[in-house]
Amino acid sequence: MGPDGRFADDYAAATNVSRKPMPQDVIDPARAATPDPSTHDILEVWRTDGRVHDPASAVYLQHIRRFRAYCAQSGLKERGELTEEGARRFTAWYGAGRHLKSSYVAGIPTALSALNRVYHVLGLCPPAWKTPRSMPPPATALLQAYAEHMARRRGNPETTIEKKLDHVGKLQEHLTKAGITWRSMKLVDIDGFLIACAGRFARPTVSDIACTVRCFSRFLFAAGHISVDLGDAVVAPVQPRYQRPRRALPWEDVQRLLQAIDANSDAGQRDYALLLMMSVYGCGAGEAIRLELDDIDWDAATLKLMRPKTGVAFTLPLLPPVAKALARYLRHGRPRNTRTRHVFLRTQMPFEPLSSSGAVRHIIIKHAATAGLDAPFLGSHVLRHSNAARHVDLGVKPQVLSDLLGHRDPASISAYVRIATDFLRDISLPVPM
């Protein structure tokens, strides 16, 4: 599949990407005195990108001229203000007292994001458009210690830590209203909290909160904040394993979904490569959107993915249809001159990586509507479940399928037997007459 293979031209173009990410926050002193991009430079970059068309460019240039006048009047450096926060400040300043339509003001951040893109392409090292989101610091020293415990001892990712701290915060709020501290907390207080949660949340959520309370109680005991270990006595709602079958599509519907994608547009090329990869390999949204350019070995025809939950990396063969779809997207659809090495990016500036399973879910729903699929559920994992059910239908051994899907517990594969309709049809008993 490399330079001498079937996709030689696509390989050459697809790998013609900067091997190093562009600097984001450090301004090169040699360029410090470089004048701001001219109108000609701006239009040339936009034309090359093909993302800003003539009608929009005229409006964007108006916003940019006003932005530059604002920077000069306020004594600000244009380059330093080309951030989402800087655009918000300028929008508020410009809109103050002018009674402008919201649709007009809404275009200002987009115009400044496009100018940030120009700086980046010209190598003028603008700041990152968006400030990376960070978890807010815990409210107390105790919660800070618990957050460090979850990260260091349990290896929990930041999103899990933030969720569990939210659960503990709900418990603390419940106890504070009753005048109870951590040291005076008793099991009956925890039971009362979980009963209150059961009236507000679904059973899986209450079960998750109970798990957090159990772990936090053990931490309090180990750290000497309570004298009795209450963790083992915390009761959670019973969660029958595999009570609800996985949501999957018939394989014919998966094929219809892929065929409905318009692969002639930039977004279509991205969506087709993404959904084809998820359908063929059964990878989840988290695995797919984390794929980077260096994870594709065109010479060896392999693809390296990483399981988000376990951090385990594994290598799969780069099958020809997937290789062709990826190469076409990298050559024609993926924006050039990007800071990130991620494969799947947004098609609008500032060309950031797809960052959540929600973005994948939106893509699936959009193309399912085009394909006329009337499925009751189209989550980001629907293609993973469809792949698993298809393998069970084809007679793949459970252990092999469990390894392919990256399950830590081989018994997890039993959930997919319930949606393998062809397999179940073969083993069903005759109906007595």
C-alpha cells in the first residue's frame, strides 16, 4: 500500500503534510516586526483553502478592517487579539450602542478566526484560537487530595475525575443542608442521599453516583477523616447485566448509510472515511477521532488505534477500501497547514480535531436521514455494535471477536449475541402447532 502499491499517488499526496506541529503560543522573534498580512495575502490564503468564498470574504474583510482600527485605537497587538476571547471583546466593543442584528455580530468571530488562519498559514505564529479547556480546581483541600488520588492511584482520566467530584459535591450539598460533616456522616445519611437521587435521576445514574460515594467513603477512611469504613455498606440500585441489548443496525442499513454519503465534498470525504473505518473495524468514536497521521503506516499497510478506556494500543491491517478512503480524504478533503496531527478535523476554521463522540453521532444522524434510515437509536457506538453483531452472524469465535473489540472481560461479548439476528434465527426452536 506504500509508494509502490495500488495507491501510490494518494500515498504521496496524503503524506505531504508537515511532520512537526506549528508553534501555537511562542512568537518567533525574527518575525516580531513582520507587518500584518495584507488584503492580498488574506485573499490568497482563503482562495487556497477554498473555505471562504467571495460573498463571505467581502463581509469578513469589513470586519477585519474594523478590528484593525479597534486594535490601533486601543493600543493592542493584532496578533495577540486573534483568539476566541479577543474576538468576544471586539464584538462586545463594536456592538455596544449600535443596535446591530445578532446575525451580523455573529459573523465577527468567524471573520477573525479566518484571519487567525491566515497568520498561521503564513508562519506568523498566532496564538491558539481556543484556550484548551481545563478542569476547574476542586473547592477544598480534601477534594483536591481525592482528585490527586483518583489520578495517581486509580489512573482515572480528567473527565472521570470531574464527574466523580461532581457526585461528591452533590453529596456534600445534601449533608450540609442537614448540618452534617464528613466526620459525623453515617450510613443512614448516605442512604438518604441515594434515595433522594433516585427521585431525580435514572437508575444507571444513581448506580454511578453510588459507586462514587462508595469509593470516596473508602478514601475518607484511609485518610483518617472518618473512623468507620462505610464503603462496603453503600447499596446501589441493582443493574441487571445486559438488561437492554446493544443498539445495532442491520448490515444492509450500514451499507445504505455509507452509500448515502456524498464523497465529492470535503466533509463527505471525511465522513465516508470515518464511518467506513468504524464499520469495518468496529472501533468506537473515541478510538476513531484520536487517530493521528503517524498511526497510519502506508508501507506496512497497518493502522494503529488506542483504546481510550484502557490506554492499550493495537495494530490492525489497513484494508484496501479503508486505505483508499483515507488517502482520498487526506489528499483532497483534509485542510492543509494545520497545527494538529489528528486525521479527522472539522471542515470549518479553525480546523480543530473532532473532539467528542457527539460530533460523530451528529455525522451518523445526518447521513442516516439522507439514506432514509428509520432507526430508533443512532448513537456514536451504533456502528461498533453493528460490526459485532455482523461478526457473530458470520460465526466468528467469541474470544477472537472479544480481542478485536478490545474487551477487558471476554464475557462482554455475550451482549452482542442478543442482536445477532441471523445467528439466533438458526438456533431458534420450532413453534409448536
